Amino acid sequence: MRIAIDAMGGDHAPKSVVEGALLAIQSNPSLTVVLVGDETAIRQHMPATIPSRIEIHHTTEIIEAEDEPVRAVRRKKDSSMVVTMDLAKLRKVDACISAGNTGALMTAGLLIAGRMKGIERPALAAFIPNVQGKASLLLDVGANVDAKPVHLLQYAIMGSVYADKGMGIPDPKVGLLNVGTEETKGNELCKATYPLLALSKTHFIGNVEARDIMQGSCDVVVCEGFAGNVLLKSIEGCASTIFSMLKEEFTSSFLNKVGAFLLKPSLVRFKKRMDYAEYGGAPLLGLMVPVFKAHGSSSSLAIKNAFLAAARYVENDVNGLIQQELDLHIQTESE
């Protein structure tokens, strides 16, 4: 299996990307990594002898975080992100990853890879940890800030397949993010989406409120990208604040330091459950090729886990299974 990564994308690239790739090939013996980017910069972080399952594909341009997505993708043809997507489109690799500009990655996916049949707008999915020790899949979290009811239906179909085959959750429960659980609650988008999901073949359980998601009320949460992005960043910000406050309290006195020492194993487990690095990358569902978006500040651990998540996606043929479900939905609608 070959997976390409935009080695120049992200706050700590190419160092964290190279280190993450080295960790990934140690964890998955069937994986070959293609590092796409400035070869000189990449080699600075490689061992003297490059492992046989690491390849470097040299490029001369970089899409920066502040670049306008469409213009950058169209003009920077030899950028690490565009070339990474090209390799996936040409089937020279099985999947691709980037921690770079999210808008540019979405644009590259649409313009280069293209959408699946039956998908109007791809969705960016993210993982929300819950008290049951697993994660819920939230989509969309920012690929499209606006959406129509049919888009949310497509998100539910894609999210259900990925939760089942990519996350190992059989018959995943699907919830519609809303301000109340009653069927009549919400804005016009939610009210129009509810009956579509109720009639779908997904395991739709109804509306869910944001406060219930981390309780594990459902496995897949669908919403438009604006609400999803606000929810995701609120959770990330809350987790960061809690860790900072705990650190401040535990270091405020000698007795607190002793207590922190005794609680350290539990605190480490808690932090691990809340750490985005443990989930690696978020899939861009609905594109013709497997594409994963890693967090912009990804560490080497996060990059490693992004590779492992992408590898599971390819091994389980999630794209093929999503297309099968979409074809069945299209067939049902036409009858």
C-alpha cells in the first residue's frame, strides 16, 4: 500500500511529517510512504540511510496557509499539495494526506480528484471523543459552511459507512445536530432534513443536542459546516482550557503536586482520550480518492496516526462501499 503526504503542509512541516512517516512504516509493515515536497528540506530530517519504504517526490512550490485556495491550486501546479493529489488521482498512490491549508485541500480534491457519483458536496469529518471510550464522527466540520437537506442526507450515508467500516462501529446510530430533540425543533434546514433521514436506510435516532454528543448518544452526527466547525473548535478550546486550569491547580502547592503525582496515570489516560493526535486525520468524504486532512499543528504522533487511519480506510475499501450505498440510494429514489 502506498500513501502520499504533503510533506510541506502544516505548522511543523517537514520535520513532524518526516518523523511521523518513519513511525508509520514501523507500525504498518505493508505501508510505503511517498513524501511530496522540497527534497533538500525533507532530507534534513531523514536518517543517513533512507528506509526502503520511504520515497521522496520533489516539488518546488508550497501552498501557504494565507493563500486563496482556488487561485493557489490553479497557479501552483508544482506545489506539494497539488502534486500529492495528482498522485492519488493517477492511482500512483492509494490515498493522500495533508496538514496544510484546508480550503486549498478541499479545492484540490474537487478540481483534481473529483466527486463521487451522487455527491453534491464532500464533507470533512472529525472525531469527537465520548465517555464510552470511543469517538463519534461529526460531519461536516467546515468543508461547506452552508448546506441543503439533501447534503446532510449524503453526509449521513457516508458517515454511516465510514463509522462501520473505518471505525469498527456496527450499525452506527445517526443523529441530526439540533437545538432540541423534538422533531419540530430547529431552523428550516433541520426541519427539512429530519424526514429525509427518517426515511433513509441509516440508523437515524432523531435530533441530538450538542451537550449529549460527548455522552455517546450517537455514533454519527450530521450538520452543516458552520455549526460543525463551531462545535469542534468549542470542544477543542474547552479541552485546552481544562488542561491549563488543571496544570495551574496541580502546581499551586506542595500538597497539590503530591496529588498530581498520585493521579498522573489517570491524568495521562484522560489527556490521551481527548487528544486529537490520537485520531490523526479527518477524512474528506465524497471524493473519488481517499483524502485525509491532518490538524495544522500535527505532531509526529498525529501524522503517524493519520497514516494508520488512511491505511485502514484503503484496506476496508471505504470509498467503494460508500459508492455502493450511494448507488442504492439513487436507485431507490428513481423507482
